[in-house]
Amino acid sequence: MIRRLLLGSVVIGALASGASAADLPVGPGGPYAVTPVPYYDWTGIYFGGNFGGAWASQSGATETDAVSGATFSPNSISSSGIAGGAQVGVNWFFSPSVVLGLEGDFDALSSNNSVISPDASAIYDDKQKFLSTLRGRFGLTADRFMWYFTGGFAWGQEQVTRTEISGTVNNASPGTVETTTNNRLGWTAGTGVEFAFAPNWTAKLEYLYVHLDGASYTFPLAERTIAAPFDGISLVRAGVSYKFGWGAPILARD
């Protein structure tokens, strides 16, 4: 009886082992286990720096003399310069390949240009001082690579300096310098690519178009006012960020 029980146990064990092996994929050398495919988890809070270039353009402005009521149309202004600053944001990774995020940044700008007034009485020097944005991000990922679209709110500061160079305009004699500064609101949209080159480090390259709403610049001594309809600014910049993930930087996908 004991010999029959032992023989039955051996047979059952052999059948169970064969069934388990049959469930595994078969390769050239026989059955093998499925290895999970690793992929990068973009979830986390991050901060970093960026550096690039800025190109600004302004057209359609009008210059008005408060005393005579005369209106002039200044030449269009285009400027370019360096942009550099910092960004902070947060990402939420939704498997298998979608990232939603929110990012804010602040960049100092060096773009400036000068133009002579239509009546040749003064030089206007236009400077873009800084630019800040608060944007949502929607990304599509392939492991450590992400292509994203972004858009949201923008805030910038522009400074205009008027220098009297010819004759006297109202109370502005030759050599009179007046400066006025305005903060301007607007919107921004763009796209970019980002790559996670280490578990907690990413690098990106992005383009943003920024539209700042119109503003007026008044010069009390000359009693002249410039009304600018809007500014269009293009930003191309590269950035590096450090990510604080609240999960493992590398996950496993079946």
C-alpha cells in the first residue's frame, strides 16, 4: 500500500511540473520567465534653471502729444537678447505614457532696441526686463523621453526711456531723459522635449510664444504718451531640472 501511495505522489508531482512549464513562453533553449520592462516614472516635484534667447517685436504703436493733440506713428520695434532664470513644477505620470503637470518660471531678459520718434525729437529705448509664466503641461512619453505641449498665463515688465535730442517739446529740453515702466499681462503657448538622463535629473529644450497685452507709457515733461497694442516675444531655451519623486524613479511594466 505504501509503495502505491509513493508512486502516485511521484506521478502527480511530475504532471504538475509539466503543466507549469507549459505555461511559460518557449525559446530556442526551452521555457523562460517573462522579464518586466522597466520605464521611467515622471511623477514628482522639480526645480532647475534655464538659459536661452528672446526675440521681441512691437508694431502699431501711437505717440500722442497732450498739448497739441498731434498723433504720430512710431516705427516698429524689434529686439533680441539673452534669457535666463529658474523654473519649478510638478508632474503626475499616468501609465503607460501620459504626463500632466504644472510649471512656473521667472526669466530675466536683456533684449532692448532703440528707435527715433517720427518727428525726430527724441530717441526711445525699449527694454524687456523680465518675463514670468504659469503653465499647464501635457506630455506623451516613451520611457525617459517626453514630448510636451504647454500653455497658460504670462507676466512681463517693459521699460521705455525717452531722451530729447532735438529742440524742445513742451517742457522737455534737449538732453531731458524720462523713464517709465509697465507690468504687462498676457498668455503663452509652446512645445518642448525633455529627457531623463539620470534617475532624478532631466534636461529639456523648449519654445514659447508670449503675447503681452497693450500698455501706455507717459512722459510728463515732454507730455507725450505712447500706446502700444501688444508685444510678441519668442523664447527658445534649454533647461536642467532636479526631480524629487515620491515614488521609485524606475517602475516595472508587465
